[in-house]
Amino acid sequence: MRRVAKLASAMLLMGASAAAFGAELNLKLEIPRLDVAEYHRPYIAIWVENQDQSTAAQLAVWYQTDPKKEDGTQWLKDLRQWWRRGGRELQMPVDGVTGATRPAGTHALSFKGADKHLANLAPGKYNVVVEASREVGGRELLRLPFEWPGTQPQTATARGKSELGAITLNVTP
Amino acid sequence: MKTALRAIAVGAALLVPFASHAHKMWLLPSATVSTVDQWVTVDAAVSNNLFNFDHVPLRLDALAITAPDGSKVAAESPFTGKYRSVFDVPLKQSGTYKVAIVNNGLFANYEQNGQRKRWRGNAEKFATEIPADAKNLQVSESIGRVETFVTAGKPTETALKPSNVGLELIPVTHPNDLYAGEASKFRFLIDGQPAADLEVVVQPGGTRYRNDQEEQKLKTDANGEVSIDWAAPGMYWLEAGAQDQKTSVKQAKQRRLSYVATFEVLPQ
């Protein structure tokens, strides 16, 4: 009897991840062009947050990775919320997550349910969090709620006031 | 004459460093959240305003820096000026460092051949250095801690283990994980036992630029725990004190315990 129950729950789990297998999470993110005397590209972290604000998945971290310049990892702590929620526990760089800072403009990111970023994401309600911090500049954090994988296509949008522009999240089951 | 008087006054202040609550002792780190291979520089002062250097430096003789693995780290480039002391700490290990100045001592004054004498030392020296013909011997004991905490990478707790001597703080909330709008909990111990009913004062820095001291007066519960609400981000100063009769020599009637720490509270 117990074995049957275990088998049933295992099938349920498989069913759950299989349901998310073909799901997709797409993000469009604008880094605003700023008219300032000293401009440095912002550090940006993008992650999936549980309802209790703990981290469910790391999606992307853009920071100064040029080995010819000073060690960029020392400023990662300025992505304060990301740092607190798990960034400080990571060994940089993280394959498939970390990369160089990006210029002003619109950037598109795409993650599939089968990708390692989202493969372990259980069905449920989450936020995509985007945090930006710029040297001698400001910091901004935006949250976009979504359900994973959901039953129909979802769209969430947010717009920053200073360090982030328009952000669009599309989730398809 | 004036100089002599001043010398005596300064001497007295040094002899009883924890007697007066008028001046605040503190360690102020340049950062509390950092990464491995970075440095922090720390100011140490006794002042009226938080955190301005406006009175005397805090001496570094009893400075002890504990690394995340529990080993001791030497301060680099120590300097003591007119109003403050400064030192650097290299953060070579991942985890939490405890930076502490611990003054643990006996203070005596007595008369010998009609002259007043002052003495400062520990229990061992007390037995040999106080002359047998000392008259009107008065002895007091004090254990005072001034601390702050700095974390490179992920917060750890090895360096925060109590020595179980005097008044100490141990984390319920990690001292480098404090955020405005969230309550934090700390536990106070006296000789390793929960310090119940202890008065704890918490005050935000920047007193020079406001009229109100904005002191939060709290009391520990039966477990020695206190919960602190941080209204705004910034550097905060915490002080607690107690007295008892658990002296290390029988001639000392009273033991004074004090604890001071500086905490950084971050915005959400």
C-alpha cells in the first residue's frame, strides 16, 4: 500500500516537472541611457524569488568581469538584496548565470523549463526580481509576479524610475 | 600645576574606563558587509556625539580581532591620534570577524606612608603588587567589551562564540544581517548564563545633526533576549551594563560589567 502511494507521488512529481518541461520564461529588460558625467554600466542581478523572499533560482548576474581591470566581485555586495538572498553564498563566476555588464539598451533573456536554471522550480507562485546598482550611481529593484508554469500565457510589466527602464516578463506553460 | 591636575584627571579616566556613561565608546568599521580579500578600516573613539571624534581616542592595547575560523588576526597600521585610533583589518577568510576591545581588570587605591596610591592590574598581580602595609584599600573590578562585526561573504558564527567571562552578546539574528523595518534578536550572557532584566540602550548614529537622542531603552527577557526594531538604515550604537559581586579577589566588593557594540543596518 505504502509502495503504491510512493509510486503515485513519484508519478505526480514527474508529472509536475514534465508539465513545466516545455514552459518558457522570457524577459525583456531595458537599461536606460543616462546623461551623467561619470557613467559606468550597472551591475544587474535577475533571480526567481519565493513568496517568502528566499531565492528559488538564479537567472543572471552581470558584473565587471574584465581581468585587466580591478576585481569586480568586490562590488557584488552592492546588489544588496541579491547579495543577502543568496549572492553571498555563491562562488563566482557561475556557469550559465554570470556574465559581463551590458550597455544601455534593451536586452532579451530566455529560459526554458528544461534549462538548469528552472529545472528544479516546483509549480507555484513566484516573483522575478531585477536589481540594478551602478558605481557612483543609484540602485533600483523591481519585482514581477508570475505563476510557474501556469495554465496559460502570462505577462507582467514593470518600469523603473532611475536605474532600470521597462521590463516585460512573459511566461508560457 | 594645571598640567599636573589634568594628568591626574586623565589618569583617573583611564583607570575607570567604564565608570562614566556620559561618553560613548565605539568601534566604527568602514564596512560590515564585504568580500574575501577586501579590507576594512576601523575608527575607535570615545565621544559625546555618535559617531564623531570629539573627545578622546579609544586605546588599542586590548584590541582582539577574531577571524571566521576562531584564530586571532593582528590589526594593520594601528594609529592613535588626538581624537581617535584607527586600524585596518585584512579580510582573508570567508565569514564573520569579531573586532573587540576587552578591558578586564582590577582597580585599587590605597594609602601608604600617608600618600594616596593608585593601582591597576589583574588578580595575579594584585596578590604581589599591593603592599602589605596598604591602608584604606579600595578595590573594584570591571570587565568591559566594545565590539563590532564584519562579514566577508556568507555570515558565520564561529568568531561569535562567547568567552563566558563578563557581559557578552550572542546572535539570535546574525549581527551582519540587519535590515531596516525588520526586528532583530540578540541574547545577552553574564559569565555564559542568560542575563535577564538587563537594560539595553540602542541609539542611531548622526546625533550631531538632530536634537533628540532617539534612544531606545529595552529590557532583556528571562532568556536574556532582546528584540530591536530598526526604524531606518544606518550605523547604530548599543550599550548594556550590569553590576554584581562575583569578583575575582575578595578585596573587591563589586564587579562592573559593560557591553558596547556598533551595528550596521542596511536598507531593504
